[in-house]
Amino acid sequence: MPTGCIFIVGCPRSGTTLLQSLLASHSAIASFPESKFFLRLIAEPREKSRRYALGLTSPNLKPTLEKFLDDVGAPELRSTLPKFPFVRSYVDCFDRTLLQLAQRQGKHIWLEKTPEHLHAISDIEQYLPGAKIIHIVRNGADTIASLYDLCQRHPKIWGQYFDGLDGCIDRWINDVATSHRYLGAPNHTAVRYDALVNATDTEVQRLCQFLGLRFEADMLTSYQRTSQGLIRDRENWKALNQAAIQSTAGKKFYAIFAPAQQAHVLERTAQVDLGRFG
């Protein structure tokens, strides 16, 4: 029986939570709210970090992990965190902890979904070389519209990460380019959001095959219930993942952008060929 870990990565607002909910509905896979573990693991910038040179974690890692344990209802596991902030010790502890949380659900594979872990793949592969990594890619117009809308509605949370419309466009272009570099790499696969929405059963079966697991039809119907345990109360922008799967292509793009903005987005995203992802 296969054991191990899975990471879902991609540009934010690309459907990562929907994909997470579908896969975590498998009888072997457990998942949790975003941990952001590998984003906090090493102090940046690395080339100037004395802690990194000594093999020590970022000072932000322990409080991030403690908050994660509180969020998943396992504060008692705080006592199992390493006494000394060595990178290797904390990664091993993270792996053991998520496996233990999975086993509490009667499962043996853990799935971590933090979209920004896309930019920590080198660390993931160094410290968890057996990890399977799934990239999800969504078309630029819809992703950028969703990012921009969140920045307007939640400026204190999302606005700090993106510099206006062009910041959202830059993020999508750069994230898609990063995913493209891993096409064909061992233990990596990619899924298009529109394919996931329009041919959910086919895509989920393909992903189960990639993971070495038997497809379970219940995954297609229980994902809404599963998603309730993956979304923190403060993450109200993820509420749509508890609704039935349906295409919303273009709706937000044409609703929130003026014609000049639409033209600007389409002009800049035209350089990206998503056909490379199948």
C-alpha cells in the first residue's frame, strides 16, 4: 500500500482548494488548512542569512507551526516540536506530525496545499524527496480577476502581496512559468482548472493513477463535506468550494474590469501558452 505525501501548488485563486477537497475525499488521503511550512522554514534572503548558513530555521517557523496545530485541533502536539531550530529536525517533525494527523482519520497519506509552496519546490524535494507534487493552472483572465477582486475586498490580507492590477498579472505569469519548468519532471504532474471543472471524473481518475491509488467514485460527491475541514473560519473567500462544481469562466473578469483593463489583461497574458499543460 503506497504511503507518502502530496503537495498541491500553483498561483493563488487557481482552484487549489477545490483540487485539495477532491483528493482529500479519498479514503487514503488526509489534508488540512494551509500550513505555509516551507515558506517559513528558512530565513530570507538566504545568501545573507546567518541562520541558513548554520542550518537553522527561520524564527517565524515555530509560531507558524504552533498556530497550524491549534487550527487543526491538535495543540497537544506543540510539545513534540524540536527543542533546537535545526531545519532537518523541523522537516522530520512536520512529516511525522502530518502523518499522525492523517492516521487519526484512519488514513496513511497526507496532502499539503499551500499554493505558494510552488516557490519552495527545491526545499520540498531536498527534504522530502518522495513527495508527489501537483501543479494546477487556470487561465489568466479568471485568475487575475479573482486575485484583483480579493485585493480590493481584503486589502489588509491580500493587498499587501500584490501591487495593483499589474502585480496580479505579474504573479500569474511568473507562477505559470515556474510550473512549466517542472513539466515532465519525476513526481510532478499538472492539471488545468478548466479540465478539472468540465471533466472532473476523468481528471480525478488520472490524478489517482499518478498517485498510485485506486479511484473512488465517492470523491466526486463528498468533496463539499471534506472542504469544510480544510477552510479556516477567517478564509471566507474560499466558501465557493462548498458549492457544486461549475464553470464560472469570464464572469468575474467582465464584471469587475472596465474594457480598457480587460484589454490590458488579455494583451499581457496572450504571451503565455497554456496549451503546454495539455
